[in-house]
Amino acid sequence: MIDFRYHLVSIVSIFLALAVGIVLGAGPLQNNIGQSLNEQVTALRQDKATLRAQLEAQQRGIDARDTFANTVTPKLVSGSLSGRTVSIVVAPGADADTVKKTTTALTGAGARIGSTVTLTDAWVDPTKRTFRDNLATQLASLVKAPGTLSTPEMLPGTVLARALLTTAERPTDKLDPSAAQALEGLKAGDLLTVGSDPVVPASSAVLVAGPVKGANEEDTSARLASWVALTRALDAADSGTVVTSTMNATDPQTTGALVAAVRADGDASKAVSTVDDGDQSIGAAPLVEALTEQYAGHSGHYGVGSDAASVLPGTVK
């Protein structure tokens, strides 16, 4: 009997609460609730419209900036690299549009492209290090790699650099047979592919960075170290090396990781220049100017990243 009364009272209480809610909702509170909801919806619509207007304004600003950069840059850099030959080295996974813009910027400044070499993941894969080192050791004599650049860390990059590059201001139009043989050896080892155009010696190099993806943090660090070693080897064999990347954060999974690593490396940062907005229209002029600066024996780090010295050589951030 007690249980029945308990359940009966509970049921009555529930229905009473519902009844009170219905009465209040249909009566005194109806207008307040409806008005409050309408005000919230109106405010959200206004916020959405404001955000859309801000986004459209920002996009117009970006479009105007790109138009300005695309119009002014060719005039600004015209002839800056006249008579120079540049090799483009492309990291695996590098943004294709950035490679295209890099090529356009260089040729627009008067440079000749000596070669476009695309490296494979095997170039930095820690599990392929023994194979890489053994192959580089076999090829080293072909390019007369100096002892200071013949450490296991540096040797693969040294072989590639000395096969492609020279410190001569006006290189010859034909690759040395030994250099060609060394390049073919790296190609046969599946460490790289070479563009269809004939390879000619270059006096400078631009490395287009790709994402650095390791199986774990240790793997990623090893890969980054190999990339930094390559930049140093390239710079030691030519008259100037620049690393360019897409505009990204320094997350190791992004293409900006190598630029950040070079800037953080004591030796590499003093020798190699970097540009962190190579995928943007505003990145073309800094790339060309950084290379010109390299020919004069100086290095710098440019772009929009927090670790960049300035947007453009000769300017203050």
C-alpha cells in the first residue's frame, strides 16, 4: 500500500510540474522566452554578416597584394640573376606550385636552370642510411669529395652537390663525365630523379623543402638532420644556396620545418639563406634577392615567420 501511494504521489507530482510548465510557457514567460530567442538569432545573424564582410575585405586585400607583387616583382628582379645558372633541388612531397613559382622567379630574374633534381624519401630515411652511405662512398672518388665533407652525415649530399654544382661564376655548358657518372649512380640507387632537360653545371642551388614525416620524434629529428646536412653540402660546393618553403608553421610535419631547422642550426644559418613564403607571390623577390646576396658572400633569413630577420633583404622587420 505504501509503495502504491509513493508511486501515485510521484506520478501526480510529475504531471503537476508539466502542467505548471505549460501554463507558464503559454502565459507569463512566453513573450520573454520568445523575445530572448529572437534577439539571440538576430545577434548571431549580425555576427555572421560581420565576419563574412571581414573575410571578404581580407580576401580583397590579399588579392590586391598578389596583384601588386605579381606586377612589381618582375620589374624589381629583372636581370638580377643574368648569366647565372641555378640548380633546383626538390625534396619529396614539396608543393608542386612552389616548385613552379621558384622556377618562374629564377628565370624571370634572368637565371638559367641547370637542372631540376627531385630527391626520394630514401635520401633521408634512417633505415636506408647504411645503403646511402655505402653508395656515396663508392661514388665519392668521382667528384673528389674533400675529407672535411666526407663524414657519413655529409657524404651523400657532398656527392650530389659536387656532381651538380661549381663555384665558378660562369660554369661550362656540359657536365663533367665523372660528375655525370656520380649523378647517374645516385639515380640508379633510387635516391633521386632528374628532369628531362640536359643537366648543366650550376653556380648556385635552391632547395624546395617538403614535409618532414618520421615514424616518431627520433625518426623525424634524424630526417631533419639529414636535410640540414644537405644544405651545408650544397653551399660548400657552390656560390650560394637558398632553402625555400611554403608559408607554414614550424611543425615537423609541414614544409616549413626544414627552414626552421636551418635557422636554428649554428653552422647552416651562417652559410645558407632561407625564404619561408616561397608559395606566395610576395616570396619571389626575397628568393631572388637572397640568392643575389649569397653571391656577395652573405646569408639571411626572410619571410613572414617569427624567426625571419625581415621580409626582404635590406629591410627591417
